[in-house]
Amino acid sequence: MVSILDRIGVGIIGCGEISKLHIRGYINLVKKAKIVAISDIIEERVRSFSEEFSVDKWYTDYEQLLKVEDIDTVDICAPHNLHTEIVIKALEAGKHVICEKPIALTLEEADQMIRAAERAHKKLMIAHNLRFMAQFQKTKEIINKGTLGKLGLITINVRSGSAYESKNWRLSKKVSGGGALMAEGIHFLDLLRWYVGEADQVLGITEKVLDKEREVEDNAVILLRFKDGTHAYYVQSSTMKRPYPEWKIEICGSKGSLVTDLKGELMIYSEELKQNFNGWFTNQHIGDQYADSFRNEIEQFIDCIKEDRTPPVTGEEGKASLRLLLSVYKSAETNEWVKLSTL
């Protein structure tokens, strides 16, 4: 076990936009971790990152990074189809691993990663960062306290414009595994699982609305039935013509309701709370803490390594969220309700 006084040595694999948020998270945790090396297959890009973030060691071959002895853990920000290969090799090299979502493209690949972590006796965490945003953690606390009573219906609406050019790897089904749902939707499906538990059945519609020639969906509508009887309605679109995204979550329970959105507003109505604003109790304005969520998840992972604890989002959790998303895709293909137990 790493000494609690030591700084964790980190290697970053993949220098895309998401890795900048990860790197800044480590920089804000300078007393706990140090970025030792970074890698990317594009030399110009990895060289630029090394200069921007003052990282001395950089490689265009990630396997060279895995040989660096000062690296205790690897943070994988590579395209989705590379997750399985890199995660397994990192674990076999004796490194702990935090990997961007989705865990993999198939459940079989996820199992391979989970087994590799068990064999290596190393930590594997999947970076579902929304679980570490303050407003979503507060929502989880409110649900767990029973303030809303028995949950009945959860609605989630996510709107954004297309953020990717035609050559971006996220528009390749072979590389990304899917479109809007794989890029953003899996985060919110993971939140639903975190709040409610496992789903029983799903009915999904996915469409290519703006560009029929693209390989992956830009719109989706999903109905979910959970094992505890809760229902959910999820709408995802990356075709909104406006300069900034938006999302909104509404939760209805037997004792009250909760509404939260991108601005960080968290409004609650409950029989158990004193109301003070048109019948609503406004808990607080938390604000947009998206960037902070990366620092928060990284800090928890580092602490788990130092204290030899199970990470908050294990490989099994990552696999369960992937299973839910793959069930949606199967439903969209068959035009039928899909029971998760069949996958």
C-alpha cells in the first residue's frame, strides 16, 4: 500500500479535450499526486501538452509510459475502443487504473478488464464524473434521507449542439460505440442507476436526425422501468441550435419533488420541509461544478489507493451502466421493450 504521506505518480494516456480536465484535477491535488508522464499517438499534440502542463516525460507509445517505475496509477482518456487493451496492459504492468467512461464497448470486454484488475490486485475505477458534482451528490443525499418518499417518476432532458467535426472519432461507431448516448447519455443513465438501483426493462428510440449519413445517433428517447417500480423518461439531443447546452432533472416522489438544472439550482418541495418560496423550499444555488467533479473523482480514487479502499465507481458499476445503455440500443434496433436480464 502506498504511504499516505507519498504523492501518487500518475501517467496520462490520451491527450484529447477531456484529458485537460483530468490533468487540471491532478494539478489542484499537488500534495497528493504528481503527473509523471503523458502519451498520445500524435507527437505534436503530446508535445504541446507536455509544454502547457510542464510534464517532462512524454511518449507517442503508451507502452513506454507503462514502463516508468515512478508511475503508480494510469489515467486513461483514450478513444472508447482502446479502453480494454490499454486498461489490461496497465494493470498487468502493476498500475492502478482510472478509465474514462464507458468502461468498454461490450460486456465481454468489461469482464476482461474486471478480471485483469482482480488478478493484478490493483484498483480499477470508471470515471463517471457526474456522481462527483455537488448538486448530484446533494440529490443523492436527499433521496437517501427519504425526503421525497417513494420515487415514482424521474425525467431527464439533455440538449446540446453537435460538438464534433465529421472526422472526429466520436462519430465512428466502430471507435466510439455510439453517438449522443455514448458521449453524454451514459453519464445520466449511470446517475439513474445510482439514484434508483437497477432497471428492469427499457424502451428506446435512437435517430440520426440532422445527418442521415452519419454512423451514430444524434437524438434519443428512452422509457425505463426499474426493479423497485420507479419509472424514468430520458430525452437526449445533440441537435439544438444554441451556443450552450442545457439539461434538467425532475424527480417526483410520494412526499415531494426535486428539480435541478445546469445552472446548479436545486429546488425541493417536500411534506417534511418548511416551504418558503411559492410552496417550494430552495435548498441552495450550488452552481455549475462540472470542472470540479473531475478533481473530486480523482481525489477519491487517489485516497482509495493510499488507504487500500474499494473505488466508489468500480469496474462492476461501469459494466452495469454499459449494460443499461446497450439495452437501449438493442431496444432501438428491435422496436421492443428489452429486459436487462437478457443481456
